[in-house]
Amino acid sequence: MDYRSRYKQEVSKYGKKDAIIALCVYPVLVAITLALFVILQTFEFTGLLDLIFQFSLPAITIGIVFTIVLVKKQGLASIGLHKDRVWQMLRFSFFIILFYSAFGVVPGLINGWEFNNFGALIPILITTIILAVFEDIFFVGYLQTRLYGLVKKNALAIFAGATLFALIHIPVDVYIGARGIELVALQIGRIIMHLAFVLIFRRHFSLIPVSIAHTLSNFFGNGDLWRESDFDVIGTWATIATLLILVILVTGEIVHWRRSKREEGEKHNEISR
């Protein structure tokens, strides 16, 4: 079974009840996200307490998703956590690493920025991984796949998931001062990210390459690799990398669709003869 067939087979399993449950979890996470953000902005925590508040949202989100899929006996493989086609998936992941790394390193070399201290990069990278993984588990592995229970058309379902992914970030963006064109641009960037991540997910129905792409996009896009950098420049390069990934994958989908139509036509002609 090719990866496109695997994706279609998986999402076809879900009905309206699955979609409604997933959509009910969404506002709960919105409320928790806002509450935790306000708490972290209002109070200064240090040590263990700071870590607890920093990672409470990922822990709560993962706990909710795992509980739902296990109680409904859908299994973790239903959200892209499995060992199928591991070597193909790892090769694809390696391509993503090289692609994002190129777009993350080149602007710094061009501008003569100094690399960040290795010791400082480790905790930053770990935090970035955790924050990317929990979003991918919920938005790509869980919510996106269950949306097909209500939205049967593929493109519409993906855009619906992308819109929800963007919307959950708006309150925090507004809170920190984003307005007008800047606010719109941020959401367009997130929609592009989600579209790219879903197409990455469809390759092997696996969250591993998705989380790698998400982690590297955030890591390089935030300028964490450098001691000092231009946030606008580095963010633009990261967005371009994601947009190019999206274009490459969409092109692949179109080529596959045309090839399938041609093969179907040839089979039909043979049968007619």
C-alpha cells in the first residue's frame, strides 16, 4: 500500500462523533493555553516551578489525546506514532533536516553572525522539540485526521485544520502586541506551516518527519542558532524553506494524480478493447 492510500484508508475510519470530540477538545486547549500564558507573563517562576508551567500544556495536550485514542481503541498508530516503513521515513526525514539546515545556516553565514554556545543550544533545542511535538500530535496526528469525519473533501479538511492551527495562536499574538498586517502575516505563515506539515505527514503517515520539520522551522526561525541575529531575516528564510517544502510536495501530489488518471485511462481502454 502506498502512502497516499494509507492516509486515505486511515482518515476514512472516522465519523462525525470522532470529529466532534476532537473539536470539543480544541476550545479546552485554547482556554488552557491562554491561562498558562497569562500566568507565565504575570508571575516570575524559577527552577522546577518554571519547568512545570513551561511544559504543563504539552503534558496536558498529550495526555488528553492519548487518553481519547486509547479509550476509543484507535491506537497510537492512528495519530502517526508507529514503526511502519521506518527506513523510508528516516530517509525522508534526512532530506528535511538537510533542507531546513541549509536555510537556517546560510543567512547567518552571509551576515557574519556568531554561532551560539553549544551548551546553550541543548536546552533550547530540547524545549523546541517538546513544544513542536505536542502541537504536531494534536493538530496533525489527531485533530486533522478526525476532521474528515465532518469534512470529506481532502483540500477543505486540510485548510480547516490549518485555520484552527492559526486561530489558536491569535490571542497570544495580540497579547504580545501583534496588530494589523503583522498579525495577518503571522497567521498566513502558520497556515503554510500546517499545510506543509500535513503533506509531510501523508508521506508515511508518521509524525516523526513532521516534528523534525516543525522543530527545525521554529529553531532556525527564532534565530536560536546564533548569539545575535536579525529576527525578520532569519524568520523570512525559515518561512521560505517551509513554503518550498509545500510547493515540492504539492507538485508531487499533482504528478501522482495525473499519473494515476493516465493509468486508469489506459486500463479502461484495454478493457474496452
